[in-house]
Amino acid sequence: MIPRYLEAEITHLLPSKKVIVLLGARQVGKTTLLKKLFPNALWLNGDDADTRQKLTNTNEIMLKNELGAYKILVIDEAQRIQNIGITAKIIADQLPNITLILSGSSSFDLANKINEPLTGRKWELNMFPISYHEMIGHHSAFTENRLLKQRLLYGYYPEVVMGEGNQQAILKEISGAYLYKDILTWENINKPDKLERLIQAIAMQVGQLVSYHELGQIAGLNSATVERYINLLEKAFVLYRLGSFNRNLRNELNKSRKIFFYDNGLRNAVINHFQSIELRNDIGGLWENFLLAERTKFLAANKIYCNRYFWRTKDGAEIDYIEEYNGEIHAFEFKWNTDAKSKFPKSFIEEYKPVETKIIHSENYMEWLK
């Protein structure tokens, strides 16, 4: 098995006796991780109708009978269970000898059900596809760097990483069968074809400024619905928004955003584009999406909290990525080609005095991600 950094995190949190909530997209390895950590736990699955019925309206006595001598209870796909927050609160308060683990594929639905009942009683963790750093731990930096072009195309979903030679078929299955399942269930969306067109339009614009109005025209949706669907896709850990940095300069863009996918393979699957890196005209967007996804995992694994942006002015001056820690600015440019020339705009340097400016390319990205 490929070691995941959350193994140590979850193990460290167990003595607290708080409920552990593990969130992440479908197929990123939540169930595999929890089964490795808790092979002797009682497992219940929210996809099962009997489980939903048992846990929707329950009480302390019923739960004691259900749990028997088990000390650990894992409820997978917990977002499917009505009143799961109330049930979890009963276990946390009335059954102190039980360690409860909730796993779910949506921060939107599950968090809404547990936030109020479990205030002060839970740890919430996010799980992403496998990271660059985790793969180094699995084999070596040399091997992983040799596979860089493959990662840009197929990404880091566990089944994809382990499915050498069958990556496209696996990704099409993930993007088709699993990508929309939670969203369609939550929102009763009756036009999934428009949702699919929206995701495809976003995938085509990775690394570019996006307009909700323009995306809506492509997908056949109004701007408000586009924003709502994007919010749902964020909560399902499919994609995320990066906002624009602005403070003082008059011509800075202040309401713009870019949208990125948590996984390159998923992005390529929704537009069915797996052409080799050497032949692609979107390598800049692919490289930017890859670096930001891996940086997201790096920051989460190391508990580094910062504000994240891109920067652009109305006359086209731009910086790909900015991190802000305690008022200090770190600015980064992403270039796939190591020979590409890049300068950080003078107006930005003079105004914000960043403590770090760095170009991240295909020969120095390793240190930035580990």
C-alpha cells in the first residue's frame, strides 16, 4: 500500500475521543485508509438502506445493542444518513468508550448535518488524491520525477496510480459514474447534461480568468446557477476557485477568479484529452493545475495556513500564484519550459515588497512540493 500522511494524523487524534470526520472526493482512498487503520472496527455504510434506517432515528439503548463489544465504529458514506449529526452526538456524549469515525464524499452535505450537533466534539480532516510527496515515500524521488509527464496526464487517483496501462478507462469511469453522484443526489438536478457541459467548459479554461456569464452561455445556464453549481463542485472536492489579490493599485482586477481541478487526470477525463505532453497546446494550464493541486496537498499535510491568490492588472501584468502568511507576500510564476524567461512586474514588487519571488519549473518543482 502507498502510505498516506493522514495515517499518522488520525492515529495522533484517536486519544482525544472526539469524533473524527474524514472528507474527500469519491475514490481518493478514504475507505482503504480506514480499513488499514481499523481492521477490527464495526463498519456501517450509508449507501446501505438498512444502515440508513437504523441510524436515522435511534437512541442510546439501540446503539449499545448495535455496537455490542466493538470499541471503534466507522460509518462510511455518512452523508447519506438523515440526522447523522444527532446520532454522532449521542455516541460522543453517551458512549464514551466508543471511538466514532465518519467518512464522507461531500463537505457540503455532511458538514451541514454535523456542524451544530458536534460543535467542540469533532476533528475534521480532508483527504485528497495521492500526493507527490506520498509517492516519493512509496518508491523514490527519482522514480516519481521520471513519471512527471504521466502524472500531468493521468493525475494521482489511487486506482489510476496503481492501474498502469489502464489509466484512461479508470478515469472515464471515475469521471462518469462517481463525479456527479453526490451533486445530483443533493440538489435533484434534472439537467445533468448542462452540469457536464459546465465542467467541460471549466476544464477547457484551466489557468485562465473565468466569467460566470460566459460559462453559462456555453452550458445553457444563467450566471446564478453557474455559481451555485461551482459551489457544489467545490464542496464535492472536484474543483476549487482561486481569487485575485488586490490591495492598493488602481488597475488591479479585484473580482476575477480562476478555477482549478484537484486532479489533472480528472480534468483531462472530462474533456477526453490524453494526448502526449509534447503535442499539447495546453501544457501551461496543465502545469499550473498540477502545481497548485500538489501545493494544496503540501500545505494541508504540513498544516500551513495561508491566503492564496493570483494577481493581474487591467493592462495584463500578472503573477500566477501568491501566498500570504502573516502579511508577508510570497510570489510564484509557473513555467514548464526551463528556458522560459519571466519577470515579476515592477509595479507589484514596488508596491508589495514580496519576501520571496520564485519561478517554479520542471527542474526545481520538487523542493517546492516536499
